[in-house]
Amino acid sequence: MASWFAGGFLGKIAYVLVLVGGIVLVVSGIADLIGMTFFVPSALGSVFGGAIFQMILGGAAFVLARRVKELLWTIVILLIGLIGGGIGGAFVTIGAIVSLVLIFLKRV
């Protein structure tokens, strides 16, 4: 039961959270670029370069969502979520944390 829960259900939740977070980061970056900010702005993302940096981070999260079950890439995704900030960054961060729980549940 625990392996099904850890492998199937949590894995899909982590994947979907990172995927949706990446999309939200890209949309938020595009909206910020054209002057329409309807999401919470990213404080840390603005320090590093603003909207274009947020779109790059969102694209990276979107592409790396497939590898959310691997420890190294989960840590990279977690850093992307923390740097990206905002609602999209929160989704990516929560997805990475769920994935870390998944990885360590499989090892026990």
C-alpha cells in the first residue's frame, strides 16, 4: 500500500504541481513584461532580472517536471521554485517538497 501511494499518487501530485507552477511562472513573467501584473510579483525574481528571468525559470520548471522523481533534479526544481517566487514559485516549491517526501518514502 505504501509503495503504491508513494510511487503513483504522490509522484503524480508532484509532477502536476511542478508543471502548473512552471506554467504560472511563464504566464506571470509574460504578464509582467507587458505591464499587466495580476499575480503576486516575485521579490527575489525581480532582484535577478524580473520578467524574463521568471519566464526562463518557468520554462526550466516545465521541462524538468518529467524528472521530478530523481533526487538531483528535485533539488534543482526546489531552487527554481524558491528563486522564482510568487504563486508559480510556490507551486514549484511545494511540488519539489512532495517529490522529496516521495523519494525518501521509497528508501525506507
